Amino acid sequence: MAHTQPDPVPNGRPSIQSMVRADLATLAGHDDITPTVHADLGAREQIGIQRYGTPLQAHNGRCPLWDAYEEALDLACYLMQARVEGHTAATALYEQALHMACQLRRMIRDRQVADAAL
């Protein structure tokens, strides 16, 4: 799976986290946890700025599908850990994370095949 990506390149586009925060109440529903998730997204944005010198932005020189794939693999591992540690409610999320990882890897493969055909 050796795949190296460059550091993100800042540009004038809006931050992805701000776009997700704008969608949060509409897509995730508005309940007592939504404000906390909204704040957590803002905190993650600040971590990205501190770490990379830029918020997450589209067209930053990285493959977003590959980043998402790696994160989905990590998510599946964390959810398996939660299951092993007794959080049985994590089972459905674990299965969804594995399914998502497979879908993302398929998208990457299909894109690589299409790009090679050009």
C-alpha cells in the first residue's frame, strides 16, 4: 500500500471543515450533540492549520480519495478496538467503516485504470 502524498498546498478556496460545518445541522440532524460536533470540526481545522500551515482545501495537491481510504482503514481499526473493549454498539459502525474502505479503494483503482487508459 506504499503511497506517498505531498504536503497540502494552500490556496484561496474555502476550508472543507467550514463547508462540512455548514451542512452539519441539515445532513446530520439538529440535536443536543450537533453543537459539540460543530465545535470539534473547528478544533480539527485548527490542528490542520497548525500541522500543515493551511486548512483542508480542495485542489491542494493531494488525492482526497486516498486520504479518505487511509482514514477509513484507521476508523475500522479504532471501531474494532472499541468492540474488543466491550462497546458492542460499535459493531454496525465497524461494518460500515469496512464497507466504506472497500468502496473507496475500488474508486481509487477505477480512477487509476481510467487515467492509465488516457
